[in-house]
Amino acid sequence: MSINRKQAIRIAVIGALFLIGLIYPAQLFGALTDLLAIAKPLILGAAFAYVLNLVCVRIEKRLWPRATTRLAVGFRRPLALLSSVIVVAVLIGFVMWLVIPQFITALTNFFTSLPHTINLINEWLAKSQQANALTKQLAAAKIDWSDLQQKALKFLTSGITGIFSCSVSIFTNLAGGIFSFILAFAFALYLVGGKERIGSHLNRVLNAFVPAKPLAYTRYVLRVADDMFSHFIVGQVTEATIVGTMSVIGMSIFRFPNAISIGVLVGMTTLIPMFGAFMGGAIGFVLIAVANPMQGLAFVVYLVIQQQLEGNLIYPRVVGGSIGLPGILVLVAITIGSGLAGILGILIGVPLTATIYRLVKNATLQKEQQV
């Protein structure tokens, strides 16, 4: 078989890249990590643009759908984009308005009741036989209290220095986070506002340099992935709404305190598949337990029962059904995704598994039709 010059160059480049990966894996991984860190605001902006576009498209379809004038068409996209940002901001602000004041009140009650709790512990220690026996054992033990005092003083001194350096680090990270958020937000607005123009330029470049067959298959894969991810996000929001409503109603029936704020919080954290509600439940437990520990334990029992129903009956049908993924594969995707990349792995794992499932299913049907 003869190999022309173009094929030889391609084979040589691929071989060189493969050898570089084998010889310098650590350096290559470090360079890739640094590149991802630099591009992080752009990646976050692209992800935010994808979610924002789902809202923007639905609003844009309802703004003068039959209008053909230049003024109406020109104002449709900016107005839809502005409305989408307002909707997302209002939802986030509403949740914070419900949750944060209750959380601050709970923390205030906790620190207010802390001296009384310490007094109760001291009284129990004074009356407890086990505590008296432990005190006698400590008295009989040969402990160099002066040495312990010096070590404690040294630890506190180093701790103060650590607190100062930690404060500087927190301030630096906060400033960097704010800058990254502004950059990501601006990039997202640019992508959503000019998606047709950006897509047109990208298609021209791909059509010019990528062969037609692999380009067509790549576009097919991207269409399937877009369908799966968009349906997953819509299904997840639907799931969060259902869980939030169930939590508010159930907590109101059982007369748990702060039913609305904690129920909304549990619903919002349910956007993280399967485990998100437990994260919201942990915060809810703190809010309830500082006022009434027994009610806090009862809330945990209630949340576990609710999540068993939600995880086994509602979630596989609502989210799994919206993306055409069997319930067992939803559970498998969540398990593997959480093990590989934590919360991010969970969020990406389900729609990614659905994409692979759809591609394999379509390929199988195509092969069966050819037989």
C-alpha cells in the first residue's frame, strides 16, 4: 500500500504526539491542568450560556412571533436575553431571601443557647460516676502540665499567624472569584446574544478544513448530546420543583419549623441529582435542631423516607424518562460519576450516559435495518 506525503506527515505528527505523551506524562498533565485553570472562566461562561439559552429560546418564541419588521426582530433577542437574566436572578434571590435570614436566626439561637448547654454538660459531668472516675485517673497520671501549656501557647501563636495568612488567601481568592464570575457572565451574554453569527463563522472554518464525513458525524453526535443535556436540565428543574413542593407540604403537615424556607432549600439543592436533597437536608437539620433537637431528628427520618420515594419512584421516571434513559442506567451514571468527579461528575454523568445510550441505540437500529 502506497502512502502519499500528506498521509506520511499525518502519521508522523500522531506518532510524535503519542511519544511525547509517553515520555512526559507528568509535564503534559501539568500543562493541561494549567490551561484548564486559565480557561476556567470561559468554560464556566459557556456552561452558563447553555443554561441561559434554554430560558432565552423559550422567551424569544413568545415575543412577537409573527413580527417581521426590523425593529421588532432587532429588539427580540436583547429583550429575551435580559428577561432570562432577570428570571434567573429573581429565582436565586428569592431562595436566598427565604433561606439566609432563617439560617442567621438559627445561628444566633445556637450561640445564645450555647452557655446554657455548657452548664448542662458541666452539671452532668459533676454528677456522672464515669466523669468522676476519669477525673481520678487524670489526677493519678503523671502529666507535665507546664509542657502542655507551652505547646498550647505555641500552637495558638502559630494559629494566629495562620489565620492572618488564611484571611489574605481568602480575600485574594474572593477577588479572583468575583473577577472570574464577571468575565464568565460577560462571555455567556456574548455567546447567547451572537450565537447565530458565531455558529456561522465556526461552520465556515469546519467546512473548509474538516472532511465532510467525519464532520457530519460530529454534528450528529453534538445534536444528540444537545438534546440529552437540554432535556436533562429541564427534567432536573422539574424534579427540583416536585421535591420542593413535597418538602413544603410534608413539613407543614408534620408541623416542622421553617417549612417554606427549608422546603425551598431542599428543592433547590435537588438540582444536584440524588444526593443534593441530603445536602439541603443537612442545613435544614441544623436550622431545626438548634431550636428542638428531637424535631431535628424527626426531620432527618422524614427526609430519608421522602428521598427513598423520590430516588426510586420519581427521579428515574421524571429525569430518566425525559432523556429516554432506563432507571437502572441513571443510578449507574450517578454512582460512577460521583466516584470519578464528585458533584460535577453527577451533573455531567447522567446526560453523558444518555448520549452514549442514544448513539448506541440508533447505531443498533441502523444495523438491524441493514440486515
